[in-house]
Amino acid sequence: MGRKPTNRPTSFDIAYRAGVSQPTVSRALRGSKSVSAATRERIEAIARELNYSVDKNASSLRSQRSNTIALLFFEEQSPDDSKINPFFLAMLGAITRACANRGLDLLISFQKLEDDWHVRYQDSHRADGLILLGYGDYKLYESRLRQLVGQGTHFVRWGSVDEVNIGATVGSDNLGAGRMAGEHLLGLGRRRIVFLGQADEHYPEFADRYRGLCEALAAAGLEADPRLQRDVVNLEDMGHAAMREVIGQGIAFDAVFAASDLIAIGAMRALAEAGLSIPGDVAVIGFDDLPAASMTNPPLTTVMQDIKRAGGVLVDTLAAQIEDGEAHSLTLPTRLVVRRSTQAVT
């Protein structure tokens, strides 16, 4: 710390001004959580004052890092093999901004789950870590996650958070969200609630949402009718087909809780085709709060996942792993956005 400032600002100059070591400056400018917020802010302010910018090439050579993270989207199963979950596309902007704020480059790649993507990125050293979005059938995806852990790959995924997660996971409180949706419908006097979504170990987020609904029913002294649950993956056409099946079987129901907005939109189309009014005959709730949810007829009540915060947390979690080796999971809260699909205009 005895080094005097030079004409061309360096990290040593910042360290001299801030009264810290040069490695502390390097960690702070990389956004490391090992540096306190107050110290990091002081260092960043001095860096701005000196018009200092990080030499990413030199930094990479010293650390043997690429200063790049890879965002891997996985294709959802669909008849035309081309569907990408729009919820994850909506999260892309938040992830991009979070990377830019940390001075990280972002490599975006679309993957098929059956490919050897987990080997390719480890061997190529193109990225310091991976953010994984989407996976379809979790049981098929699970073995790849175990391989990533085994080979020491830094990664974080969006998904269902529980005590036995493989690697770092960030996700919404799906159980609480399901309970919240159920309580909303019960508060409107609805008692026969259809759940559209594959609620088993293959789709754990959907399963948690259904379990939350069942808890809300139980708290109201009601038992979930298994005939009102349909295994549906995240496709609009599947939601439409499942809703038509329920209607065709003549099973009484007065509400629908769909595990995603796409499923809900398909279900609403089937209800309209059957001459059932929304919300008069059937109240409908979706999940995700996609932009399309506010443009349905009527606009769709839905559970909003915090996309902006989620993108930042995913990047922060991965950066902490790369920097300090920490791999922590985090559950984010959700919010119910009430629209006309559950509340008639008064």
C-alpha cells in the first residue's frame, strides 16, 4: 500500500487511495461478495474518479478465467421440436444486465437435453460457469447435473428448490404460490378446482404448485379430487386438450389452476369453445405472468415470478461460486396478479 499514484491509473493506485490491498481492489471490481459492500462502493467510486477500467485480457491471463459465463437454454418438448419456454426468454434481459454490471461476457446457447452439453462446455473452457434454464423432464436432466458436480463445473440452475438439490438452484416458492392461488379461488367461493400440470417427480415445480393447492383445500376442510388433476406439460395445445377432456367427461368444476400461463391460455380456449364463461362459470389462474397473460380475453389472473430479481440472483450466485467456491440455493417469493379471469367486472 506504499505505492504512489502514477500518471496512468492502475489497480495499485486505487488500492493506495482506498487504503486496501491490490487483491482486494481486484476482488471488489469483480463484484466478489468477499469484499464488504461499503469497501466495494468506496473502491468503485475511486475507480470512476480515476477513469480506471479493468484490463479484461490481463485479468483473464492472471486468473486463467475467460470472464465469460454461458447461458444454456434447453428446448421444451413439442410436436414441432421448436418451442422455447417464453418465461425463460423473458428472463434473458435481466441476466444480460446483471452480467454487464459485473463486467462479464455472456455466451448464449440453445441446447437439446440429450446432447453432451455438460461435457462440451467443461472441455472447451469457453466459459467459467453455466446458467441452466429449462429442462423438460427433470429425471432425464438429473444425471447430467450429477456429472457437472462430479467434474467440478461451476453452475446454477433455475428450478425447484429443496433440501436435496444437486448444485446451486434458484427458484420461486412454488409451494407457497400454489397455496396462494388456491386460497384466492376458495375466497371467491370456488370449491371444485381443476389443476392442469404434470404433478410428479418428473416436473417438480408443477408438483410443488399442486401440493400447495392441495394444502389450501385441506385447510378449508376440502379434499382434492384426483379426477380434477391432469398431467400436462408446458404447452398451450396440451392445456387445450386436457381442458377439453375434463369438460367431455362431465366432471363438475368451477375453477382452473394451470401450472403455467401457456397451459392456462390453452384451457381458456377450450372453455370458450364449450360455451363456458370466464369467470362466471369457471375462474382461471395461470402461472408466470408472461406478457400474453394481460392480453387474453378476459385478462388472465396469474402468479408472477420475479424475473428481474431472478436474473440478477442467478448471475450473483454463479459469480460467487466462481470467485469463492460457494454454491448456495435461494427461494424467491411470488405475487398474485389478479385480473378479470377470476374477478368479474363490477
